[in-house]
Amino acid sequence: MAKVFKKTSGNGGLTLYLGKRDYVDNISDVEKVDGVVKLDTANFGDRKVFVQLACAFRYGSDDLDVMGLCFRKDIWIHHVQIYPESHKPTLSAMHDTLLKKAGDNSYPFTFEIPNNLPCSVSLQPAPDDKGKSCGVDFEVKTYLANEKNNPDEKIEKKDTARLVIRKIQYAPSQVGAGPKAELCKSFMMSDKPVHVEASMDKDLYFHGEEIPIKIKINNESNKTVKKIKMTVDQTTDIVLYSADKYTKSVLTKEFGETVEPNGTYENTLSITPLLSENKEKRGLSLDGRLKDEDTNLASTTMLRQGIEKEVLGILVSYKIKINLMIAGGGLLGGLTASDVTVELPLMLMHPKPEE
């Protein structure tokens, strides 16, 4: 094992161990969260030790909580008691490794993440925003308490150790056929139309991969296509907290390709949407961020059949708009200018790492 993640409580009595921070959602099932807690029971008294895994939606910064408003909503939460022993999971290879690392007086735990929960997504904060960003996150927490889940019992921060983890999806091994869109548009003061067809070789591309788009234009009109503009839009649908749905452009690129009246055009134009060119855009959806770790544009949300959207928190999708900028000719000039636009759906994801 390359790395073990651990966090010790302020009182020194609890040390949480995890073998990894990323857990893969394979649509049909999600990898189990196997971990270990090492105990120093000297100052526990009659208190018990619990571990919880929570999936929460955060929609405000921590410093606003002092106003008595809750800006964190638990989507799903599960607790187990590990001391005195109650929860006894079947030991995995990960448990064996962590138990050796932690040493004596260590207790294993396992959580199964339901496959109807959202993946980790964070919304990009503005440069001067402080605290945790909005979004969906998962957190493993071990704590000392008299009861498992008593809302009236105050749990001291020093009696708690926590680690944020991520639930992620990788691209399926089989990609589908590429989408295709076509449009025929007529114009005022022109007898004949412009035909445009756009297509892609496949329906899914990896983050950072160049996306080639085949463009065919048959300009039967008396107008000139003066350039081609491509836009990639990210749509974020916040289905849990409010019916918020908004679209932000993550790429705009213009190509100075002209098509004269009665002319034809056929070419492949490439684009690559990247987070590095969108660092200042507040509210852009990113793949869930771990502390001090850079990330990328959020991956497309893959939905399992029959799933209830409301538990998903945040849904992310993309589309590419291909816009032909048409110059108006004749005496009316700009009054007869118009655009021709076709749209292609796009899926952006990470490839599954080799074992």
C-alpha cells in the first residue's frame, strides 16, 4: 500500500486510519469503505466509540452557522459502535493492512455506500471566498459519546477525528456511438437555405482530451458564413435543496472559416474544455475536492435506471453548441444577418485507472 491516511483526535484517544480516499461508484455497486480506529481508552470513562459515514450537501460557508442557520443538510448518514465491541465486520485485505499499521487496541469498521447517492461535487468558490466550498461531500468521523445519535448530546471537537473521502465514477469501458445533429435554415431575402451537419466519433471524452468535431456545410443561400463559433456549456442541476438549474460556458472558441454563397465546407475542428481556463468562474461544478488538491471540471453524472433524482444532490451535464455566424448581404445588411446553431451532447469523465 502506497499511503495510509490517518487523523488523530485532539485528546489523542482516537486515531482514524483509511487506506484510500477515493471510492468508485460502478453504477450497480460502490466500493466498501474499510477502515480502522486505534484507541487509547485512558480518559474514555463510560463513553463509547462510534464511527459514522455521512453524505451531506453543503450550501453555505461554516462562518454563517453562528447565525443559528444550518447550511449543511445530511443526505444519508450511518453510525456503528466499535467500542465496547458491537460492530464486527468481515475482515478484508485492507483491514489486515491497516490493523498491522495501527498496532494494538485497534478496531475495524466497514461501511457500504448505497449506489443511489450522489458523487462528490464541489462548486468553485470565488477567489476571496473562505471556508469549505458548496457541494456534496462524504465524511468518515469517529467520536466519543454516551449514545450513538443523540442530538441533545454535545460532542467536543477534541473527542472527534474525521477524514473527507470522495465517491467518484469512471468512464465505462465501452463508449457509445458519437452524436450527430443537422439543421437546414432559410433566411429572409434568400431563396435557398444553409445546411449544416455536426458529428463526433464517440459520445464520451476524457478530461483534457481533445474533442474533434466534424463539420459539413452546404451554403445554397446568398449569404456568407463569416466564421464558426463553438461553445461548451456545463449545466448544473441542484435537485436536492432547491430547483436551481444554471448553465455556465466553460469554453468559447472561434474559427475564422468562411463559406461563400453556393459554397461547401467540410473539416474537423477540435476543442478541449479545461478547468485551468475557468479558474475565476464562481459556481462552476468541479469533481469533489480534497484538501489542498487541485481538481478538474465535474464529470458528467451517470444515472442508474429508476433512481430518484432528489437524493442525487447535484447533477452535471454538458453540451456543445456549433454556431455559424452569417453575414447579411445586400441593402439591408445586418438586418438580414442571422446565426445557425446545432447542439451535440457531451459526456466528460475520467478513464478507469489500470489495476
